[in-house]
Amino acid sequence: MPDVKTVFGSLADYQKGGIQVINDDPRNYVFSNVFEVASKARPYERVAVGKNFEYVIECLRAEGTSSWFICDHDEFALVMDGTVEVRLQKPGAGQAAPAGSDGAILMKDAPGGPRMGRMVCRRGHMALLPKGAAYQFHADAPGVLTIQTVHGPLTIERWAEICETRSI
């Protein structure tokens, strides 16, 4: 068995990956690198890097303090690089996400309800962003988050810019 070395990327040090197609059509595959996407993104811009029907994986550059977001379904945030604080708060009257809406929504004002808590997440930590809770991210130094969610009004698609394709 050959020696295999796992190398973890980061925002400061990553290599563009590749795909090895075995017994399939290379035109069926595209790929992107979350660290490369985050390196070119504005802080907390939600760039889709994966898609399956209505579900997306969004890549975010975590840097400074984000605006407040709210969502009508659970989301999951995975820290890929750095340390990110996730702040949770109940929305105030009239601040709930519209019932049945998809994806995260940018809140116009800070949530008016009580604080629910905070999580300090590092590389590999996953945080649940619960349905109906307002959330905000904070990172003292640049980092990378991926969020599993549903395609929504804040999801940015840049497939032609971020993906490498293989053709024959």
C-alpha cells in the first residue's frame, strides 16, 4: 500500500486540488477549493461551492463581525480554518424569518429578543444554526466557514469563476 499523506489547507496556505476520474466521463465533474473561494470573497459573502437540488454548501470568508442573519430552517456551519464565534439571539417582535422561506435572510436590525448563547468554534467544529434563531459571526483573524443550507436570497453563484472543469 502506498504512503498517503493528508495535508490540511488553510486560507494562508492551500494548493488547488484536482480530480482523478476513473471509468466515467470527465465532463460530469467540476470542483472548487473553499480556501481559494474565501481568499477572493468579501467578508461573509455567501458563495455557493456545492449544490444538490435546492440544497447548497456556501463558503464564507470569516473576518470581523458579520451582520445578523435569520433562517426559517436549520443550517449547519463548519469552521474550515481559524476561530469563529457564533452568537445566537432570539428575534424580537416582527423579526422572524418568513414562514417557509429558503436560505438565510439578512436582518435589517439587531435582534430584539434575549441572548441564547455563543459558541467559539475552531477548525473542524460544527455549529447548529437553529431554525428561527438570529445569528452573527465574529472572527478576530480571517478564517473560512462552510454553511449547509437551502439556496436563498443571499446565495451567490459564481460557478464559471470558481470551478475548474475537466473535458476530453
